[in-house]
Amino acid sequence: MTDTGRPAFISAAEPSEEGSPAPYFRRGFEVGDDLVRATLTATALGIAEIWVNGHRVGDEVLFPGWTSYSHRIVARTHDVTDLVAVGDNAVGAIVGEGWAVGPLTWENNRHNYADRPALHARLELEYADRTDVVTTDASFRVGTGAVRSSGIYAGEVHDARAEPVGWASAGFDDSSWVPAAAYDAEVGRVEVDGAPPIRRIEELTPTSITERASGRFIVDFGQNISGWVRLTVSGNAGDTIVLRHAELLNPEGGLELETLRSAAATDRYTLRGGGEETWEPAFTFHGFRYAEVAGWPGTLGADDLRAVVVHSDMERTGWFETSDPLVTKLHENTVWSMRDNFVGVPTDCPQRDERLGWTGDLNAFSPTATYLYDVRGVLGSWLQDLAAEQEAAGTVPWSVPDVLPTPSTATALWSDVAVSLPWQLYQEYGDTEILRSSWTSMTSFMGEVEAALDDDGLWGHGFQFGDWLDPDAPSDNPAGGKTDRYLVAQAYLCRTTRELASAAEVLGKRDDARHYGALADRVRTAFRRHFVTEVGRVVSESATGYALPIMFGLLDDDQRQVAGDRLREIVTAVGGTISTGFAGTPLITDALSSTGHVDVAYDMLLQKKSPSFLYPVTMGATTIWERWDSVLPDGTINATGMTSLNHYALGAVADWLHRVVGGLTRTSPGWETFTVAPLPGGGLTSARTAHETVRGRAESNWYVDGEELVLDVVVPEGATATVVPPLHPEALVVEVGAGRHSWRWPRPAGFGEDVVLTLESPVKDVMKDDTAWAAVLDVLRTYFPGVPVEAAGSQLGDAPLGMLAQRHPSASEDMARDLLAALATGTS
């Protein structure tokens, strides 16, 4: 990584307005016959494509990505020796508006960093005895071409007829172009290779094409992605193809545009004519599964289109699958949502007029993110922006880079990402430099919050997001959930103070470790005094209210068990449906399984009724939704103005899938030690998870094999694993080193066998079979007319189903017969 100093930018003479064409920059240069090497370093305010002698330089897209340009901007260096030749040559670039110039946020504010697209380039021609330099100055000329307009939210308009043929090659007549203007860009330091590139990662073929009225086609690519559509077409010059993008279809089969809000998400391509043409946008991206194609000359075929998946280039490091295909799909959806939202910045969503680096989303999801992909590059870059924005604003912004229309204040789960994310990255990769480079940011955040505490050590005033998007919160107030927002704030403060104290110990900062350790004790005492009774009840009688103190170590052992038992009651009372938002969802299943209620945690995992983890899967989701009920049971959108179908935050349950269902839990930084201790349940008969750690692959794979249970384990070099084979008759615990290991033992009676529902089955087990439970409810409505029988499941729970018949005053035998018939309709 190199800091090049203050770069020289060039631009067109006038500011860019909405709908302005993208500037094309070019300059000719001479190459002698004794050239040793040609190196090109470039960056832009906007999105740039760099060209040398008619060849596109590199395979990066959406370059240079989005950083906090006023503090730091990424440049890329390419060896272009093979692209130049002795004699006349040319270098050029097209620069679209991108994040720097175009509209951002739901207020569509323009010119957040610059009022026009601008280019910086430096071409070094090394010879044996000298180095010639070509840099961006008035010797470059600027014109326009096929890119008639572009915007992150709006899309791209491309008229192939307007492309100046050969504009980036030697010999092009640019006399009609004008000299580029020097642009005094207010940017920070330039970092060469300071963030991973964004690339085309995958291509998807249409799964269906449906022709609609007026020659329009609806194309389903089968997967919600971030990226764009590439088309291959033949037609007449002037034919214009319009591509509109959406995540969902409405009941009439057209595009559902609600989740886009004001984002047009529309690309337009006008053909040059004269043969086959292939085109894809270069200065925008979309979040979509469906595309509406209008203006296509002839009949649209599957070979004519490809969906191009685009995101930051990261190495995949985590996998999970289990015997329940819906749970496996839930995990797959989580992976896709992470991919779709790691486009340079870890965003909330890729489709609407937002796409911002919200700190709370990432903080909730970071344990899952570090397992699934190597995120050191993307999140290391993002943390640099966070620290720079924090220093400038005096607080950690809620979104990084910060273009929010309102100022931020210190809040739990959002702002404390400054502490928790570096700590999570250190735990995953074992690199103390992560903590050292973030230390000033970490302590600055804590200093701000510490100054805001009252005399009792309570963080009890000011704005808080609380348990954001609790499903019971009003649709117009996502922060207005059931759980006291200051309970949430204090609980998370207890976690971050302890993390900061631990980080100080790792870095050998003894005075800081003592200070933050004392602060951790102080805020924990305040939490217990204000929010916990002596026996362990919590003042917010909600799932999140109990999950936080259970998981953050805020209760003694007896209190913790009382809280766990109460949490079980709360979850069971709503039939295992979800009642948590961003703050509680990452922790709820852990809080249950760690207090002896694994069965209830699995009930939650496998629940299909909304709101639940699997409801979106049953509705055809291919990514994680922003709200549990973003799509209603009738297939219509939940029109709240915040209904993205591609938010990763609520996919944080995947961390529990990896550790508890799959069984891999890191127990020391960098995976030097870990446990393999899966906890089967919910009728699952297998689960496999694998993780490429910094030491190599760790893997846990348990499954039923006939009359035996099997556990296969892989331990990487330099690591030690403590293995606890599940349901082992001898409660075996064994420590193993590097290599492959396997255990077999008799399968416990009943485990892995099909469930047979009878009148003795607990009501909660009958509820797990959707078909049988629906038939049982029909029976109950017949025998108990006018009674709200839907509540029977949450009220009876462990009680045997046959008890309902015994309660009927006169028809118990008939009712028992009908209940048995209802059970026979089930799928178990």
C-alpha cells in the first residue's frame, strides 16, 4: 500500500447535472524502442474504466469503489507493458458519476464528494536510463461518447451509436474535444491497492422468460443478486432496449417496485446496428432477481441474457449443510445476502435508494461474516474509513462512509462496532495489528460513552436504535420494539467494555486494561441494579431482554438459569416464532441452547409460521429479508417503505448454525484451539460445517449411519480440538491434534427415526407438522365453536394432544377419533 500524496485530477469544465453524459478522457503519448516497463496508476471521483490502446485495463469493476473520499481514496496500479508499443499510443478513461457525484440516500442528495466526475492517472514509462511520466493535466482532452448518463440508483443509459470509434487508440482525431480542466479535488490520501477490487464473480442463466403485453418480457434469474444484466442482441440502429430490475413480482406478474423506493434501477441500451452486439452496464449496479425487458427486437431467448453477479473479491471460507433442506437453504440465503451486500462497502441492501454501510447491520452479522469469507481486506479498509469519519465528526457515524442527511450520535450496536468489529477480527485471525491499528478509534468511542454515563454508570439517555425491527414494533417506528432501548444499550455497553479491557491486555496496555476492566464492572453493576431482580427476572419481559444478559455474562449462575427458563416460556408462548430484532436475533438461539433449552432453540429454527427464520424460505426467498414479514402470506409486499428482500443482518443466526448445529466453535484467537461439540435436535439427522481458518481447514460432520451416529473431524496444522461427540453413551470428551479423526457409537433409541404422531404426542410436536396441525385446528373448531383455538399450541405446549379430547364435555371419544384422523394427514 502506497500513499501517492495529493493527486492531480482532471475533469470536464462544468459541473455534472442529473442526466449528464459521462466524460471521456484521452491523451496520446510516444514510446521509445528501449522501454523496460510501463506502469499505470489511476483513481477517480466517480466510477472509472481505464483504457490503453483500445484495451480495457484490468478486470476490476465499479472502480475505485466507495471509500470516504474526503479522507482516503483507493488507486490501483497495473503493469501495462504488454499494452503499449513503440511509437504512438493512447491512454483514456470513461468516468461515470458513481458514489462521488451522483445522488445518495433516500433524499437523493447529489455532489456528496465532488460536483463532477474527475480522473487521476499517472503512467510511468521506464527506460534503462530514464523514466518518462504521463499524468493527468491539460494535455488530456475530454469529450463524450455512448454513456449518456449513469447513476448508482438510476441505472445507465448507453447509446452505442454515439461511441467515438477508436477514442482510446492512437491516431484518433480528438480535435473536436476540449482540453481537460484541472480539478481541485478535496480528497484525502491516495492508497494504492488499499481495498480488494470489486469483480464479476459469477453469471446466471435465466430460469424462465415470460412474454407479456406490448412485447415486454419478464426474466427470472432464479436468485436475488447484486450486479447487472449482460445482453447479446442483433437489431437495427436506434432500437432501444430497456431493462428494469426488481426483487419480486407483483400478483399480476409484473415487477414489484416497492422495495426500490425512488431508485429507477433501469438501464437503456440503444443499438448501433450492423450485427451482433454485446453490452453490459459499467457505471451502475442493481439488486434484483427479475428483469423486465422492453424493446427487444424479435423473440427473447435464454441465451440472449446473463445476470452478472458482482461483489468484492473475497475468498470463501465457510460452509454449512444439514439434513433439513429448508435450513440448508436458510444458510445459502445468508451467504447470498452477504455476497450481494459486500460491494466495496458492507451495505444494508443493494437495490434501493440507500445501499449504505450501516454499522449496526455489520456489527450484528460480523461473527457470521468472518466465518463465511475472508473479510480482512474489505473490513480492514472499512475500519480505516470509520476511524477517519469518527475523528472528523467526534463520534462513530451510523453509516460509513457517512453521507447521512442527519448527524449521528453514540448508540449501542451501531457505534460500538468501533470496538466489537476489531475484536471479532482479532479473534478470527489472531492478528494483534488489527487491534493496534484500531486502538485510537476503539478508545475514542468508549471515552465518548463513558462521559455520557450517569453517576450510577448507566447509559440511560439519548437516542438509541434499541432492538431495531422487532417484529412487534410499529411499522413507522422500527426502533419502538418491546425491549427497553436503554436496557439494550447498557447490555451492549457491558459487552464492549469487557472487549476493550481484553484488547488492552492483548496489546500489553496494563493501565488501560485496569481502567476498562473497572469500567466494565461498573456498567455491569449498573445493569444488574436497574434491570435484573435478585432472582434473575429482567424488567423487559421480552426475548431480547433475556437473551442479552444471558449471553453477555451479566447474571450469576442461578440467575442465568432462571432467565433461561423464563426465556423458554416467552418463546414457547408465541409458538417458537421470532420476537426479536437486530439486537436480539444474533443471540436468541444461543441464549436458549446455552441454558439447557436446545429443543426450544430448534423449535425456533424450524418454525415456518411468520415471523420465523424459515417463513421467508417457504415463500421462495433466495436472500435474507429486512423484515421477517417483508412478503405477506398472499405473496404481496409488506409496503412499509422498509421492505428490502436482501439484508444480511437477520441472517446472523448462521453463526449459531456453525457453532451449535454444526459444532465448530473457536476458543482462542486464530483458531489455535477450538471445540467440536454439535448439539443435534429438531429431527435433524446430519449437519456438516467446514471453515478455512488461518491455519487451514477445520471441519465437523455428524450424521446417522444405520444404527450408529458418526462424527468426522478435521483439525488443521498448529491447532488442537476438544471433541465432544453428541449423544455419546459414555459422555466422551477427547482432545486431538492435526489430522482427520472419526468416531462411531450406537445411535440412541428413537434418534433419527421418523416421528409418529399420536394422541400422546405433545401439542408442540404436532405443531411442527404444518399439515397435521392445520387438520387438528379444523377438528378443534368443530368441537369448540367460537373458541380461539389457534392459541392452543402456545398455551398447551408440552401437554399431550389427547388431553383436548378429554376436556370435551360430551364427545371425547368422537373427538379423539377425529384427532387421530387429523394426525394421519401429517407429513411425519
